[in-house]
Amino acid sequence: MAQKKGRSKVRKKASEKTMKHKTENNQTKKQKLIVKEGDFVLIDYTGEIKDSGEVFDTTDEEEAKKHGIFNERTAYGPMLVIVGERWVVEGLDKSLINKEEGEEYSIEVPPEEGFGRRDSKKIVTTTIRKLRKSGYEGDLAPGVVINVNGTPAIVRAVVSGRVMLDFNPPLAGKTLVYKVKIRKIIKDRRDKITSLVEKHLKQDMQGISIEEGNNSVKIDMKDKSIIKPELHLHKKAIAEELMKYIEGINEVIFIEHIVSEEVKKEGKPQQEANQVQ
């Protein structure tokens, strides 16, 4: 009888241990964040053409260098996506839904959800003479991308003074494969605001401060946009996105500091300089 009781206790403990393990696993699963439409998500990705394996885009600087597509003007690192807003190609955008934070995925995107199917109507023939007359002075050789009335076109052939131009996007008709990692799903309101500003200012964020009000956001740019006038071009887009995607925001205030050389040399705080709002 004592032996049976002992076995019963062992089985009970084993059962309790199994139940505890299952409960812990269920809790872990519940804690994992799942991407939903409208979420602010930071992703890393590398895109390649399925048939050739050629890498055409990446958020990873080392990958860009490795595949010969590095651009020193590009700010590499995780990319902000608001799911459903088509900030990436449609097929990738839709596939982010129901993915887990911290996980990696391989996502195949057909042409119709990528850069579209090739359209024969976008392949036209003109003459070298007409292109020169319109002001184009560059090289005309197969594979060269030229600008025709503000639209890029690939030179497909040059024969007897005639030029075949392809106005289809370079990746039209291609099935793409994206290797994606869901870095973070942003939930905090202030983090969302910061991520939208960073999306535009990128490496120029150092020193910039953001103050959130009840219905407004104040962005203190110090002297950044004075030193780099091109940053002024981002203000309208920043303001529009903050008011569109952050509930309750109806005013965005930019503050700039114009500091005299004398003040800079003396090392006085920028607060003593004039503020331009």
C-alpha cells in the first residue's frame, strides 16, 4: 500500500511539472508580439531576384558592400514601416501581418505585388537625333539608364541611329525574395513620434530634441537645418506624417537656433541665441 502511495505521489509531481511547463510555454507564446495592420514596425531586409539570386536592395551596410550596391548617401539600418501604408512593395507589406517580433522570414513576392508585370507599350523606339535635340548629351549604349522628360528609361538597343527605350521599372516582371527580420513592433506613443522624425532626418538626429504636448509636437533642430539647408525639405513631410499617424496631433512646431560665431567661440549655451519658430 505504501509503495502504491509513493508511486501516486511521483506521478502527481510529474503531472504538475508537465502542466507547469505547458503553462510557461503558453505564457511565453502570449508574450510574443504579433504584427497587425497599422502597426509601426522596424524591419531589416535584403531583397533579391528569385531567378538570378542578384541582391538589389538591403538595409544592411555590409550586405550592400558585399553585393556591390553600397551607396554612401544611404543611411543603413532598420527601416520603419507602417503596415498597410505601402511604404514597401505590396507583397512584402501584406506578408508582414501576423509575423512575430524577433523572428526572421523568407517572403516571396510575385511581379504583380512587386514592381508590376512588364508592359510592351512602355518599350518605344526613337532616334539619337531626337534625344540630342531634347538636350540629352550622355552615353547611349545598351544598359544605360537615361532621363527622358523626367522619366527614367533603360536603353535596350542602339542600331543605325535608332534607340530602343524601355520605360518599365528595372524589376518589372521579376519574382522577388525578401529575407526579413522583424526587429521591433513600436507600441509607445513617444517612440512612434521619434521614429517618424528619424525616418526623415536619419543620421542628423544627434542633438535634436522632441517635446510632446497635448495636441502638438515641438521639434528643436538646434542649428542643423541652418548648417544643412536640405533638411528644410523634410519638415513638411514630417509634419504631415505626425498629424496623420499620431492620434490627437494637430500642430507641429519646428525651432531653429541661429548662433553667432562669437557665441560659438565663447561656448555659451544655445538657449541664449535667437530662436526662429
